[in-house]
Amino acid sequence: MSSMRILLLDKNHPLITEQLLANNFILEEDFTSSYDEVCNKIENYDGIIIRSRIPLDKNFLEKAKKLKFIARVGAGMENIDIPVAEKLGIQLINSPEGNRDSVAEHVVGMLLILMNRLFIASQEVKNGIWLREENRGDELLGKTVGLIGYGNMGKATAKRLSGFGCKVIFHDISPDLSDEYATQVSLHELKEQAEVLSLHIPLTEESYYLIDGPFISDMKNDFYFVNTARGKNIETKSLVEALKAGKVKGACLDVLEYEKSSFENLEVENEDLKYLLESEKVIVTPHIAGWTHQSKEKLAQVIVDKIVAKFVD
């Protein structure tokens, strides 16, 4: 199939445009129109390529009379009304293969910084403070790391952590996923064993506030917490309470419950957020775990390859 009209709603690596044009697709870029403006013209397109700027809800999808596919440059698909898209026969494409390595390195980097107090110690020395005992670190070696979710991101993270001498276990809704880097366990077993907990799951009705007060209380060990998935996978209020109580020894957060749906900034300020931003027990980054120079290109290439494989004869 050729001469399909594709609307690109977010800026991405230029290889998407270059390679799709070379395969006879007709492209239009629109990085500024509002939701309503895009709704008014979406009926003219066979495909759409997005990141997170505009939600593709039921109203939007029902106006997209010709739409054959939605391609999300990234992993998460919560910005799309998936049941409606599937009912309408719209194919959904994403590219978690493109930023799994970036996410895995970010997880390890945040843990090393937090557990070895690297940022704190560096800032102290730069301010003329020389403290050694107070900055004694905690090693990853020998710790049991529990991952929730064992898709692209979880597997890439397990591979890195296994190299640090960690015992890596995971829980996933799909069976029989154990490999050389990690062992699949029940959620109960994960809560019994894990000393580090890292999330690698999409945001769904089932995973919304998956980590809440009761979940944290069920953890046998005091633990470090890492979230590079979605902010609403954890109830922030419960995390803050656990940090204050010492049940959570420290948190590495690349995502926050209070982010805008476009991930461009924070939309809420409150005392829980204030605590996270001020606490020495917490590292916060602005949703950049999958955001390397290399992943930008790999994400785009995966999307192009999938579109071409499906729609070019």
C-alpha cells in the first residue's frame, strides 16, 4: 500500500520523515494545533504518529473515519482509548524496544547516586563540607531487586543489575518469562524478598495506584523504590509516609503523579510533592529515563520499520 496520508503531531527524529517519504507516504506535520483543530481534520488521514501532546479519546477516534493506524513514538499507550481504537479496527504501534536501554541505564544510575549519596556528597564538598562517615554508601552487590513488569524495560534493567551481583526477581501478569537474568515469582514472594523495588509497567485501571499504603506495608524488608514507569502507578501520599517512617529507605523517581498528561511539566503543587523535592532520600528527574540521544533515533527507527513492514507491499 502506498500514498497513505500520515499526520505527525509531535516533533521526533527527522529519520521518520525522511524514510517514510522515501517509501511514498504523504506526510503532514502539525506540532501546534489544538485538540479541537486536529479533530476537525483527522478524517483526512490514514495514519497518525504521536508522542503525548494530544489525547486520542473516543471522540477523536470516531472522527478519524479513514484511520488505519496510530504509531506512538515511545512505550506508553495510555493517551489512546485502546478499546475504541481496537473496535474501530485501528492498528496500534509503539516502540518500547527503542528506549529500553536508556531506561535501564537510568534506573542503575539513579540507584547508584542515591545509595552512595553521590549528589549529596559532591554538593557538600563544593560548599566546603568534607564528611566521610556521614556519606558512607550502601552497595547493590548481594541485594535482591524485585521488578514489577518484565517487558522490554524490565528485561533490560534485569540484565544490567545482574551484572552488579544482584539477585533479580520479577512479577508479571504473563507466565513463563524467567531467563538468565531474572526469576519470575508471585507477587507475595516478591514482597517477601525484595530489598529494591522497581516498576516497569504501563498505566492501566489495574496498575493505577498499584503501590499504595497496604502494598508498602506488605513489603517484608525496608526497601529502595524506583519508578521510571508512570507517576500514577504509585500513590504519592503513601510513598511520602513510608519515606518519613523509614519503610522506604530512598526513592528514585523519574515520573510523578502530578505530571501533565503530556509529561511537559508539573500541574499540581502540594506538601507531598514539596517533601519529595526537598528530601535527601529522594532523587527526582523530569521524565527523561528514556530520553537519550541514542534512544531518540532508535525509537524513531523502530516506528518506521513497523509502519513500513505493515503498509508497504
